[in-house]
Amino acid sequence: MSVPLFEILLVEDNPDHAELVKRSLEDHPLGNRIHHLSDGEAALDYLFHSVKGSDSRAPVKPHMVLLDLRLPKVDGLDVLREIRGKRELDEVPVIILTTSSAEMDVKKAYQSHANSYLVKPNDFQRFDELIKALGSYWLGWNHDQGKALSKPSAATAGQTWKHLTPPQAYGESS
């Protein structure tokens, strides 16, 4: 049985953070193709084919968008609003993945219809666990319009759930 290939758009201006995300998702049991862009304008151009008059085609529809908030050229919240403004993309999960834990940022992201808001941990191991859990949930356990995409194996299922424990359970603040 072949593993489905999931298209992920990663919009992250910090090359170190982008590399950590890519490495963590490459190790994931599901097949992933990660398209990395480092600014909001490039993300919108990619999604909406705004390069050299090719915007007559339907938008690119990745399985998931991982979106930083503080981006050059076009802010992450503006990218999110543009995505949510297109009917063709309204079912694509957009996960905010940022260093900001500011209450106003969280509020604005959810008001703009982000599917999830995750604060990047400073610790590499926790960052890796977060990305793997994120991949398991959005690309494995989550259902796409009532249809299961796939499920992680029984061997990884227990690992997936332990990764979902919030930082507060460890007495840490975000």
C-alpha cells in the first residue's frame, strides 16, 4: 500500500526554524512534500499564481499551511485573511506557528479563522515533538470533509498523544 503524499506550505522567514520544521516532518510516518517560502508576498504569489499573469488558474491547494506571523513584505495575519477570503482555500487548515504568545496575536489569528495557534518552544526536543504531533493530527487523525486521510500506525499512536500535552502540564509557561 502506498503512503499518500501530503503537500505542506511552510511560510517561515527564519531559516533555522524552517529547517527544524522540515527535518521533523521528514521523519514523520506520512509522506510529505514541503514547499518553503520565506515571506508573505511569496506565499500569496504561490497560492494565487500571481507570477507573470498566470492568475487565471485555480489557487494551489496544499493539505496544510504552516504560517509564521512576523513575515517580511506581507504579515502572516494578512496572508491568513487572504487565504480565508478565497472560497477555494477555506477548507485548507492554516496553523499559525510563531514565537509570539501575545494574547492579542492569538485573538487576531483566531478572529481571522486560523485553525490552530502554536507557539514554538525554545527547546529543540519539544519543538520536534510539537511538529510531529502537529503532523500526526492534521495529516493523520484529522478528517477531511468527513473522510479519514489516514491514521498513524498503532506503534506511533501512543507517541502522538503524549506529545499533545500542553506546556502548562509540566509547570512551564509559554
